[in-house]
Amino acid sequence: MPRAPHSAPSPHAPDHNAHENVPSTTSGDDPEKHPLPQRTPFWSRRSLFGPVTKDHGDWPLLACCLVTGMVDAASFKNWGMFVGMQTGNTVILGLSTAGVPANPHAWLTTLVSIIAFLLGAFLTFRISKIISPEGPTRNRLWATFLFLAQALLILLSAALATPRNLIPQEPGNTTRFALPNPAVIHDIRIVALIPPLAFQSGIQIATSRLLGFNELPVNVITSTYCDIMGDFKLLATNNVRRNRRVGAVVLLLVGSIVSGWMLRSRGGLMSVLWVSGGIKLGTAGAYFSLVPAVKEELPKAME
């Protein structure tokens, strides 16, 4: 027997729409509230430039959390600063005014990182507003490009880090308690890798906001820790937002662990950057090919 139109859903039903971009109403007339697979050829204009479902935007952002852990761990190990976690850079920038830490380029590396990060976020928001005013999920190609741009910038950094003696970096193939080489942070050339890495971090966090998953900040987890502890449904079995937040924390931690071991390997910094860029490239490809299209809004007479 069909359920009454206004009957309440089961309290145990999982909340799959637990992100900001999905309306709270339950009308069946709006395809954005109930995405339907688009039965058109994948390579058609309608499929390539049309909308995709918003409910699959969390998994590429979780992949970004993994990459953030890898790249920020590598940048801190090599240059004593971050390319994604700008809170840490702001603190280091303040300390550098008193000559703390003992890094002659701490003020420059952190300032360059902050500025590049801000530019990445600023341009992502503004260009997205022009190309896809209703959000990147209204245009498959633009949503994919946001992840592809991040991948290409990391791969550019990896290419610059690969030639021997081009960019100063800590050597690989080291023991657990090997001391850092002071010559690395004293070399001004370390600044060369920071702009593309920080710029893509700005794109990354702006993308998380545009996709509507504010519980996945992808670059920092301080607020995520707070939100986990403040969640009154922390132990519920069907808490989707809790699952995303915990997943973000775990993946960022795993990324930093993996990065630490890779930095000790023969590949060193360049191996971390190549793998990180590859993960984001795979994420862009998967988003483009796997996220299903949704039904366009059509006049009632055409339904």
C-alpha cells in the first residue's frame, strides 16, 4: 500500500542528503531533490555540460584530504611551512618577525603560500560564478576541471622537484633519526615549488565549499574535530556527516604517515608529489566518468 503523501519517513532511515546543497523539502517535482540517471549518450552535449548529482561529491573531497596530508607533511619536512594549512603558516609568519624559528626565509615562504592560496580560492569562486552560477554540479566539465587543475599544479611541482639540484630538498633514503640539512631552508630556491602547491590548495578548499560539503574543509581539521565533538548524534548509526568528518581526519592522518615513509625512501619529495598528483588526476577522471547525470528541469508539458 503506498505511503500517504505527507507521512513522515522512518527515523532510522539513513540521511544520504546530509550536505548543504540539497534542499530540505521532499517534493518530488524538483529533479535536484531526487536526482535521476540521464538516459542520453555519455558524450552528448547534454551529458557533458549538464548537471550531475550532488550526492557523490564527498568522495573526491575525501581523496583531497588524503593528498593534503601527504603534501603538507612533505612541505613541512622540507621547508618548515605548509601549503594547505594556512593557520600554521600565519603563526609561523608571526614568529618570523622575531627570528623564530631559525629559518631565514620563513617569512617569505609562508607569505608566498598564503597569497597563492588566497588567489586560488578567490579565482575559483569568481570564475565558477561566471561559468556555472548555480554551482559546479550544474556543469560536469567544470566540476571535473576543478579537480583536474589541482592535479596538474601538483604534477607541475613534481616535475620541478625531479631534476637533481634544481629545487633544494631533503635527501631520501635516510634513517629514522636523520637530522635535517640546514642548507635546504637557507636556499631561496625553495620558494619555487610553493606557489603551484598553495594555489591548488586554494582551489581545493573553494571546491569543497562550492560542492556544498562544508563539513569537509579538506585543508584543516581543527574545526572538524570540534564539529565531531559537538555532534549530538555522534554515536548514531546513520550519521552521514559524522562519517565524512571522521573519514577526513583519518585520511589526512594516513596521508601524513604515508608521506613520512615516502620521504625516507629513495624517491623522497618527488615521489610524494608524483603520487599526490596521480591521486588527484585519478579523482578528476573518476568524477568525470562515474558521477551520474541528473534529469534536467523540463516544462510539465514535456514530462
